[in-house]
Amino acid sequence: NAGVTQTPKFQVLKTGQSMTLQCAQDMNHNSMYWYRQDPGMGLRLIYYSASEGTTDKGEVPNGYNVSRLNKREFSLRLESAAPSQTSVYFCASTGGGLNEQFFGPGTRLTVL
Amino acid sequence: QKEVEQNSGPLSVPEGAIASLNCTYSDRGSQSFFWYRQYSGKSPELIMFIYSNGDKEDGRFTAQLNKASQYVSLLIRDSQPSDSATYLCAVRSSARQLTFGSGTQLTVLP
């Protein structure tokens, strides 16, 4: 049982490049989330998927797109990376009634 | 106004002391409250949750909730250097979402 996995762990992009961050969970959870974490800003929700086939914007969705590929996988895409998207990205999932969220190990992204 | 507020710290306490971490929230309809611990360079991990007014104890950790005053706190008794981390308060707002505070950095001095 791996929990929540994310790839890659580290990535450096140039401005304007695109990339997809991958997330998968093996806990049979319905809901999945993408956050970004910047110094002093806590965790900010980018997008979430309450169930397979649905996605919704969070607090900071601009510049990102998501795909809920199936119940296990939820990907985050940056179409044209900008230096302001330099951050640590966490994927999380939840399936319980109290909404405890389980986090992946994170992806550290630098955009030059 | 941020929906979930925490003192950013840093908060320093000596080993063996009680560390007190506080969090206030703005949405009176909030139902569930969580404390996550995050070590530097790692992902957040859940240490406590509470949904009823009063205290909830788990080992050296006690979560306290006061819905009328809209605050939730975390007490760490007999603090250890291994407790040094950033503590994130999270509140269930709606639509199965959590809103996080910016975190309080705790340092336990040996």
C-alpha cells in the first residue's frame, strides 16, 4: 500500500515550457486535490476532484489544468510555465467522512 | 481576511515544556478541524482531528475546540526536539475541501 505517489520529485523548467505532474493513490479514495505551497503562504488549493469524472477550481487555478484520468489518478498540467509557478506541489486524497487528507511526497518545481 | 489564521512564529520552547499552538477561523459553519505536522522538506501528516467542542487527547497531544469563539488549539506536552516542525491548522469548510492556515513553526530547544 503506497498511499499517494507523485512524479517527478524535482523538475526545472524554462519559462514557456509545459509539463504534467502525475499523482496516483491506491486507497480507493473518491476525492483528490492539488495544492501548491509557497513560503509563508501555507497550502493553497489549485484544483480538486470530488469524484471520478468531476473537477473544480480551487483558490489559485490560473495557469493550470487538471485531468481525473480514473479513480486512482489525477494529473496537473502547466501549459506555459511562468516563474510565479515556482513552488512545491502536493497531491492529496480523501475518502473518509471527516475529510482527513493524505498527502503525497510533493514535487519541487523551479521555473527559470 | 484569511479564513484560517495562525501565528507564523517561530515559537521556541525548551525541551519538556508545553507548546501551545493557536488557530482561528472565520466560517461559523465549519465542522471538522485538523492539525497537521510538516517537517522541513516533507509532506504534511495528520496528528489530530477534532469536531466537537472541548478537548481531545492523544498521547502528548491535546486538541481544544471552541466553536463559539471560533478557535482551535493544539497543546504538546513534554515537548521533544523531534517535535520541531511546522504545524498546520486545517478547517473543513465545504464541498469536502480543507482550508489551511499558513502554519506555525515550532522549535524545541534541547
